Amino acid sequence: EKGGKGDVTLKMNWTYELSDGRIGVLKFMGAVEFAKGTWCGLELSKASKGKHNGTVEGTKYFSVDTKGQGVMVKASKIKKRVPSKKGKSVKQAKVKKGAVATGKADWSQKGKKKAKSE
């Protein structure tokens, strides 16, 4: 689905900057009970103020680690994707030397899949 004027690609758990400058991680996208259209639920970074914990008018759309860091916005309010470091609401876990990132990077999805023939 296309977003607002910028046509930002929206993917779950990616970090975005909203048009008002707040930064959060996309946790929900779809239809909601309280309004028409497609809405996006984000868990905002600690630096930003949210409105709820992912539950709106009694319906739970997503959950957040810190109460009050959730926010619902129209897709058009999402300005751009930003590096995920900015959106971390929890302290960074120490990465063990040689540990591969927890499978969040899709190395294989780009381009044609090469069949391993070994």
C-alpha cells in the first residue's frame, strides 16, 4: 500500500520518522474500529511522547514495552524511514563478538535467488 505523498515503503518493525519529528517503530498497519482508512500504530522512542499502549477504545492493536509510548497515525503522517538505532526504546543489548544480528537483515531477498548446487 502506498503511503502519503512520499510513497514511503511501510514494513512492520521498521523505524520511521513522523511528519512532526517523532520517531517510532511500526507495530501495526490496517483497518481500525475508531476511524476509516488505513492506520499505522507505532511504538515511539523514549525521546517522543505517545498517547497509549497500543490499545485504543478497548481494542488492542499492538503492544509496547513502555506504557504511553504507543501512537496511531494515518499512513500519510509517516515521513521517512530512519536507521533503527534512532527508534530503540530500550537500552542496546551488548552484542557478543562474532554474533550475527538476529536475522533481521534480509540478505537473501535482494535480486534473483541463486540456487546452491553443491
